[in-house]
Amino acid sequence: MSAPVAEHVLASAVVQPEVLTGFSGPDAPPWEVINTCVHCGFCLPACPTYKLTLRERSSPRGRITLIKAVAEGRLDLMDPTFQDEMYLCLNCRACEAACPSGVKYGELVESARAQIEAQSPRTLRVRSARIAAFRGVFGSSRRFRAASAGLRLYQRTGAQRFVRRSGLLRRVGLAEKEALLPELSERFLVPGKEFWPAEGVRRGTVALLAGCIMSTAYAEVHRATARVLSRNGFDVIVPPGQGCCGALAIHSGDLEAGRAAARANIAAFSSPSIDAVVSNAAGCGAAMREYDFLLRNDPDWAERARRIAGKVRDVSEFLADQGLVATPGPLAVTVTYQEPCHLVHAQRISRQPRELLAAIPELQLIEMPESALCCGSAGIYNLLQPEMSSALLERKLANATSTGAAIIVSANPGCMLQMAAGLRSKGVQTEVVHIMTLLDRAYAALDVTAAAAN
Ligand code: SF4
Ligand code: SF4
């Protein structure tokens, strides 16, 4: 089928009887969610792909109409426009936050992608690459650390500098993708190997999600997070047996790989002594909060998934809601705050990070325009949809640098990598810093002041 068929569907939007024919199996986009959309269009101004294209089919309402048409058998699942639109969507969930009818758009697009992946005649090469990535490398934290160690060697031995200077990457069209590689930490965070006891009066025990990229590229952000939590009265454990949250696989339509990751994490975090499962990566926290939906049809895991999902907190949300008992030291810096989509839209956390920033004496927060607009990172979207991703990154950096702030604060590894790479390519000195690193710096400043006074 050709693109005009999808256009025709958008123009007609015929209401059909509730017989689902285009999707199959228990992972079909839920009909009750499709049907919640009343086509009011309130979500359109919030949607990054609609903002940039002004095309109805690239809007949330347009995509829901397409999903409904496939569900009703009026549009083929293999229709190229349908597939393009499912993957041009960033899954940023800005539409969900804007929707007055409570349409759970994320459930629709993730289910639709899973249907495409299950029924697409992918080449053996593509299938093998997906299996190797989602079930091989991301499916085991041991293998992920081994792959990261190889990458660290490439970065530290000078091989990266040599390859970049040789022009080889540009010749094979990989220069921009390679520039997005995170700089690997000197010492990875290995679950089960580190523990931070509560300082002062003990308020509880939290379990930190180590994740994949966070534990190898941002291990120091994890340690900063643990120090901040410990300063505020919490024992911090990193339970063994945990791994990647599964978000990358889920967003790419490999629900089985996502479910395997979810089961491993549910088992790892199931101790009743854990008061909260804390994540400092917005995308991972959002994925874990939705383990109950992911495993809803699995009788052995559904209840356990619901229990763990209910314990997950983003670290900013957790600290702001519990209250800081240790006052941070002063940091005389100007910062602007970039809201990760999966924090502000998927988890609806916007007030708490700002409260934490306000708790740092002498820090000045300068709000950027469109702070909640996607930066274009969106998991591996920046690799798969480079044009749309670059346009969004340009807009984000223009908004952020217009504030003149010295630091862009964020709370998600993908956004941090994307913005840092964009700034580097422009030669702009603005630093990109995780909010927990900033708080940790503020507590360290307090220690320096106290030491000087003694
Ligand atoms: S998703 Fe929500 S806001 Fe968007 S058109 Fe449907 S009902 Fe309206
Ligand atoms: S998830 Fe984001 S990109 Fe996709 S339709 Fe919603 S607002 Fe648009």
C-alpha cells in the first residue's frame, strides 16, 4: 500500500465497529486507549514533530487516527506512512501530558511498534543486529560492562583520537554517530559492590537502579546521587542481579527483551527492606514505573510488577518530597534547567528538581524557553532519525544558551549526551551537569567551608 492510503484515512477518520482486525495478540494497542481520543487536537501544540512539520499525520491525533485505522482493518500494518510515523514519533509523551482526556499515548505507540516489529519481514541482518543489541549487549549487565570496557580502551589508548583525525568516520558516514559516544567512567558501578550508609538519623533504605549506560558512562553521577541520599539520612544499596531497565528495547518494539529485563529487576529489587527504588535517569524510572503494564498479562509476575512499579521514585522527586535534612553549601553559579521528557511528561515531575535547585544557596536558576520540549535524543532516536533529532537539538541549544547560564542542568543520560555533543560541535563552553552532581558539589562546598572554619 502507498502513502496516499494513509492520507485518505486521515481525511475520512471513519468510525468503525469495534472489531480489531489489523493488530493481533495480547500486545495489540489497547482498544479502550485508542477510543479515549476525542480528536480535540489540544495535544498538537505540545508535539515536537507537529511543531516542526505542521503535518496532521505527524501529530499525536494523526498517529492515533492511523493506529485506529489499522486496528479497524482500514489501513495495512505494513503501510509505509504508518510505519514512518510510528518511528518519527519521539515517544516523548508531551501529548499525554497535554491531553485533557487522559489518552495513554505511550501505550499506543509502543504497542504499535511491537506489532510492526513482530510482523515486518526484516532482513536476517537487521533481525540479528536487534537481537544482539537488545538481548545480547543490553540483556546482560556483565556483557554490557565488557562492551563498555572495550569502548573505554578505544577512548583511553588514543585510538579514538586517531580514528577521528583520520577522516575515516566521515568517509563511512559515522562521524556524527560516533560523536555521541559517552566518555566511559574510570570505575564502573557494579551492582552489589558498593554501599553508602546513612549519615545522621537514619530515615530508611533506598535501592539505586544502576542501569546500563548510567553505570558505565555516568558511574560518578551514581556515586554523587548516593552521597546526597546518604547525607540526607538514607542507606543506599545497589542490589545485585539488576540490569538495564529495558526501556530501549520496549521503545523499539522488542517487548520480550523488555519483559526479560523487567523480571530480572523486579527480582533484584524485591526485598521488603527497600523503602524506595530510586532512579536518577528519567527514561529508566519511567520504564520501571510501567512494569505493571508491561507484565499485565503474565500471571506469575503481574502482581510483583505492580508492587515494584509502585516503589519507584525519581531521585529529585524522592528527595524533594522527603525534604532535605542537610542544607547544601553555596554555589555561586547560573544554571538553566532542561526537563527530560520522561521526567516531566511521562512521570509529571517538574516542581521537585526546581525545589532542589532553589535549596542551593547563591545558585541562580534562569528558566529557558520551551524547557519541556524534547532535545531530540529520545533513546536511540538521534541515531535513527538524525534530521528531526538535529533540528530539535538546535532549538534546545538555542533556548538554553539564550539564558546565558554557565550550566545546563538535566536528569537523564540521553539528554545530557545529546546536549553535550551539540555544544562540543559548536565549541560552546556551557557545561551539562546532572542535578545530583550539582547537589553533591554543593555539599562538598559545605565541607570546604567547614574545614576552613576549623
Ligand atoms: S490525544 Fe487527547 S488531546 Fe490529542 S486529540 Fe486525542 S483526546 Fe485530544
Ligand atoms: S510522543 Fe511526542 S512526538 Fe510522539 S506524538 Fe506525542 S508529543 Fe508527538
